[in-house]
Amino acid sequence: MRRAPEVLLPSLLLGLALLQAGCQSDLRPWVPPEDHKAKIISEAMFVRTGRGDYVDGYLAEYGAEAPKRRMFMVLEIPRYLRGERLIVTGRFTGDSVRMSFGDQDQETVPVFELERGAPDVPAAPDVPALK
């Protein structure tokens, strides 16, 4: 029975050290992916984020509000054209990029990591047949 404290104490200290290291990491909790309808408003760009990462992607508008919100969609391989409308699935990373738009001052735009993108093809309306 005297051996139990000798084994448990180092194990407990090691567990606490690992817990401390895990709490101070940059890992974020898992967030479910979001779906958005987006329109690409720029050509492909290579930019630096606020955290210092270099990423490829596109500036896009999304949302149903009158002034549409902007996001920077990060992709592994750029493959879209300006003006394309997409339904995108992914997550906001918590990071941002600073961009200027025409004569406006620089704006902070959130970074959206794209998992899946598909063309937004509107369904044809139901038109009754002519009699």
C-alpha cells in the first residue's frame, strides 16, 4: 500500500501539466459548419490575416440584409470567377483580413474557411401550362 502514493503523485502531476498545456493552446471548440448564399466580388487573392497566416481566397458578399455582409473565403485551390453565386458550407475562423474597397477606408473582413461550395442555381418557377 505504501507504493500507491509514489505512483499516483507523478501521474497526477503529469496529468495536471498536460491539462495546463491544453488550456493554453490555440485550439478552439468544435463549431458546426454554416451554410450561406454568397457572391464572389473579387478575383483570387493571396493575403495575410490578422494572426499572420497567408491564405488564398476570394472576397465575397453574403446574407439577405440590404447592405450585404462581406467575408474572405479561404480555399485550398482557388477555382471560382468574379460574379459567381454559390451556396457555401464552412466555418468562420475567428481571424480577419483588412481590405479597402474603392474610395472607402480599410475594413476588417472575417475569414470564412470553405469546406464545400456549389453553384447557386435558382429553381425554375412553376409556370402553369397554357390552355
